[in-house]
Amino acid sequence: MKNSAKESSEKLKILVVEENQEACSALEELLKVLGHSVLVTQDGEDALNMFHETTPDLVFSGLTLPKLGGMELLREVKSASGKTLFVMICPMSDPEKIQQALKKGAADFLTRPIQSRELIRSLDRLVNLKKGFITSPRVNETTPNPESDELRISQGGWRKELIEESKTLEIDNNFENLYPLVNFLTEDLSGYQILEEEELIPLKTLLTEALENAIFHGNLELPSELRLENSELFFETAKQKSCLEPYQNRRIVIQYDISRNSLKYIIRDEGKGFEHSEIPDPIDPQNLFQLQGRGILRIALFMDEMFWNEKGNEITMIRYKKRKSSS
């Protein structure tokens, strides 16, 4: 794993769990160069103890570990803390396990041998998630407005039960302010009990990626290859195009409908659309290793339904409430 990274502006406490000593040391070295605090172990059971003792921001874990496997570690971490991000390290020969890890709440995956570019790409995304959704307070955790219906209801002694809601918003191409927007779009979800607490961060992640797709690739018509090759140039180009015609006047329309049984988000941009029928099947495990379209893959694995309109400039995402087994 070549070391050509620069230090990150956001420092994370990271736990690395990898049975291969050489791979573990290489990953530890690069993460430290990037400025993060790193704890390492090669044992899954030891990793779980370290997790409870240190509460890391992020866990990088191999799939196969002594005493406690990577999948079991993922389940334990997610059940203990919805705020710790988890990245599974898997061999390319086992894409089904990667799918399983993503469905169970892993924020991302890496394949062996780990490439520094892929690690930095993943870290960049995870740092932004932490800043946007974990460090920042959620909207409904702030002090209530004295004039709000919610406060009047609680003071009156009534029990508030959310039944359904529907909203439509229009936003511009301000991609630097998406996290507060997504927090707003999800602030009432806990009242509907559609998702488990540990599923809230994955949902917010997917909504952010869908909105980024609409802004960057829809309204601003930026190629996804540019982001992979040079992320700094990608974002600089996005800022420039946001001030130019015809891009600056294009808008994103967001519609969401939430009830006790389901949630639905519809995101439509004003770009030219795309031929979505040519997208590789996101459910096919062999398509996991394509760098482009990973956001769509994560959406498809998390949501129960995902589809586009004919033009390809509108995506609909639906998740149904899971019925708990009575056994």
C-alpha cells in the first residue's frame, strides 16, 4: 500500500482489526500519517473489548478473525453504538459477504490488497459523515420553540403520536450544506419507529449520496470519473459551475412521505437525465467492485424499492417497516 497521503483536517479515533500482521501494520501506518489515532489488534474478541473501553469513531475490520468473526463484530458494534462507523475489509473473492456487511450496517468496504487511494476515498467520506451526522446535533435535539405545537402538546399533557406527514422542498446546488438538510429530512423518523436506531446513520448517508448525485451529476453535469481521479478539482469545478448559466438556475425538488408503515423519498434534478437502464445491476455481487455507482449499490441494498423515471433525472426510494418476529 503506497503512502502518498496528506494529513486529514479531522482526527478520528480508529480501531483496526486485521488478522494479517503485514496488512494490519500497513493500514496502521497510513492512518497515522493521515493524522488519526489508531488502535490495533488481530483478535475479534479483543477488538470488542477495546471497542467498549475506548469507543472509537471508526472500526476497520477484516472479515475473518480469530475468536470472533468480522460479521459478529459488526453486529455487536452496531447494536452497542449507532454512532460508530464500520468498514469491512473483504477479499474480492467473496462479494456476497460484502453485500451482507452493507445490509447489516457497514458504512463502506475495502478489498484486499488495500489501495491507498481507495482507503483515502473511503476515509474522506466517513470523516464528512461524522462531522455532518454524528458530531452535529440533530434538529429535534435542540431546545423546542416556545410557540411550537410539540411543546404545547407536551405541556398540555397529551401524548403525541405521529401518524403521517408529507413535505415538498426545492433547493439550489449548495452541496456544502447538505448535512443540515438531511438532518431536517429525517428528524421525525424516530417517532414513526420505521427504522432501528442504528439504521438512521445509514439512511442519512444514502440520502446525502442521492442528493449529491442529483447536484453533481444531474444539475452540474460533472463526470463521476473526475471525482475518482482528482477530488479537489472535482469540488472546485462544482463551485465554478454553480455560478454559471445554465447550471446556476437549476434546482432540486425533494418530496418525502412518511407514515407508520413506510418512508418514501423522491429526488428530482433539472439536468439532462441519464440512461439508467445501462447501470450494472446493483444487486449482482460481481458489480460491487466498480468504483462508480457504489452509492446506488448502497441505496439498493438498504431500500426495499428504488427506481427512476423514464428521463433518468428522478429517483424514488422506499423503505417499509420491518415486522418483528413474534417468536
